[in-house]
Amino acid sequence: MSETLPIHLPGAAMEDPNAPGRKEDHIELAFDSQADRDGLDGRFDYEPLLAAHPLPGSYGNMDWGEKFLRAPLWVSSMTGGTEKALIINHNLARAAGEFGLGMGLGSCRSLLYEDHRFGDFNVRPLAGDEVPIFANLGAAQVQRLLEDGESVLIQQLVDSLSLDGLIIHVNPLQEWLQPEGDRFNVSPLETIREVVRLLPDLAVIVKEVGQGMGPASLRSLLELPILALDTAANGGTNFSKLELFRSDALARLAYEGLTRVGHSAEEMVRQINKLVEEAPQNVRCQKVIISGGVRSFLDGYYLTSLSSVPAIYGQASALLRHAREDYGSLQRYVATQIRGLELAKAYLRPRL
């Protein structure tokens, strides 16, 4: 019986020194890696033959007002005016600058009256000049400024922090449920229209705070000359629910049902598409930020692909979880999300 000799192909690489350990891992992990057919993600066709592995930074830029994003990820407004906010906002701003993301600050209301917490919001030196960063005020605060003839303070706020525009968050249920909440004297839409009229050069984004918006509200925003609308859909952090936790037992019992109304991100994107298709000549809003329950790059990739309006996606709680720790944790998280987006774009085709 002849001895079997090893085969050496011309030009073949040397033996992989990691092969034994890797193969051992494969054996040990094979049983734990059986496919869960019930968990199959049916939103995509997987096309493994059509692309090489993507290079870092290959997703492509997107214009955002007068600036550009290097990834379609928006750091959604979270916090401000507390000791913890300083670390969180500074970490988020560093990530925005490093990876080319857009960022919304937490509510800047306190800066309208005093500058004790100015450092919490002064993140431009950390993010650099290339990325878009927006101030954030509630519709109730904006309404009060307009009533007092102090709309100039809005522009002064933006300029003092070297920001690119203003986010107006619309939160009637949150204000109603908040023990110390404000009351709207006019509709938020009227307030937004007045800001656009008085400050025509100010880039404006309008968002909800965790319950989303129905078709009539979306139509009204699409018809305004604003930079973007942010879905802030039901599915992520729900600030109405958050405020109800701060209320007494009677209020929690009476109003608990209000925290369950709203619209999902996918529902809102499909509704926006329908509104645009019905009356494209009326659309003046330039972009969409899809947020609310967007838990990973796969959600973000699918929803932005679904939108007929140029779209990015926003995250808050996922980023916050890492931003509370050292910057390295946030840096690694954002890097994996962006690489995931690049892989998704190379190999996945959304079923729209």
C-alpha cells in the first residue's frame, strides 16, 4: 500500500498557523449556531456573489444643509443641563467628529436664561467644524419666545454654540403628563411656521419625542421649507411614558393609555412615501431622520432604503448606553455600526 504524500500546489500559501484552533472552535460552536428559522430576517435578499468586502469609509457621503455626513447615522437629542450630561455630550461629540455623524443636542432651554451649564452644550471644539450639530428647544419654549418678541434669542443661541440650526421638539403629551410641564397656547404647527417666517435662514428640524406623528402632521411638515423632519416614532424612548413615571399614582392610572398611542417608524416612512407620491409638488422638506425603535444598523439600513425622501436614521438609547462609559466603548460601538452598514450595503438588497 503506497504512502499518501502531501500535495503542494505551486504558489500555495504556507499552512495557516491558526487553522487548528479555528477548526476546534467551529466544532465546539457548531451546535450553538444552528439557524433559527423563526428568527429569519425577511426584510432582505442576501446576495453574496455581487461584491467584494467593502473598504472602511465606503458607504458614501450625504449632504446635510451646508455640511456632509460620512455615515447615515444621527446622534439623536438626549440630555443637557446636568453633571452627567457633560461627559455624555462630550463623548457623543467626539464620536460625531471622528466618524462624520450629525448630532442633536439635548434641550438647550436652560441656556436661554443663564449660562451656568454652557460647557455641557459647547461641543463644537470637540466635534470639529465639518459635522452638523443642532440646538434643541421645545415647541412650548419657542412659542413663549415668539409671544415675548424674543425670536432673536433663538439665533443667538445657535450662534453662541457655533451650531448649524435648530431642532424644535413637539411634545404636547409629554408636557401634559409632566408634573411641571408647559401648556401650548397655539398649535405647534403655528409656532413652527412663525419660526420659519421670522428666521428664514435658520435650518430647522422638527421632531416628536417618542410617539411619532400621524399623516396630517406629516403632510404639514412636508409642505414647510425645513431641513428635515424626525419621526421620533413609538418604539424607542417614550418621553410621555417617562414623565408619567414621575407622576402620582392617580395620574399614572388615568393617563397610562396615552403612552401607548402613536406610530412606528416603518409606518411613518410608508406614510411619508404615500404623501410624497400623492403631491410631490407640495414637498419642501428636504430630508427625513428616521428614529424611534431603530435598534441596529440593519433597522437603519432597511428604513433609509425604504424612504423615498433622502433619509438617515437616528439613535439615542443605544448611543447613550456607551457614551456614559469611557470614550473607547462608544468609539467601538459606532465603528461596528458603520462597518455593519457597509456590509449591509454590499450584500443585502432590501425587499421594499
